[in-house]
Amino acid sequence: MTAPKATAKAKTRAVAAKKPAARAKAPPARKTVSEPTYTMPQDVRDWIERAQSIMQHQKGLIERLKEENAELKTWRRWAEDRILKADYE
């Protein structure tokens, strides 16, 4: 009787070995979380537009002042050369 038990174990091992390989599970799909949108009060919108307008104005002013500064530096170099290299009579 011991012999049949041994063959039964051998059969279960053989069946277990013949199982197909399990497929790898695909990762779960990403859920897109949308940010909630809020309505902005009109006075806040006006304040933001005014701030952007001021920033644009200051940006333009800075560009103009940089150009003027470069021109003044050029003129200063020219004037120094003219005055310092002037011939005395």
C-alpha cells in the first residue's frame, strides 16, 4: 500500500510542474485628478490685471533706461577721450 501513495505524490508534482506561467499583471491605469476650478471675484480679477499692466509698464521703462544708460556711457567715453587728449596751445 505504500507504493500507491508514492505514485500519487509524483502525479501531483508532475501536474504542478505543467502549470502555465502566470501572466504579469499590467499596472493599474493612472487616474487623472483634475484640480477644482474656482470662480474669482471681479475685484480680484481687476487687481490682477492692474498689477500685470504695472509690471509691463515697468518692464518697458527698464528697457528704455538701459538703452539710455548705454548711450550715456558711450558719450562719456567719447567726451573723456576728447577732453583728455586735447592739444594745449
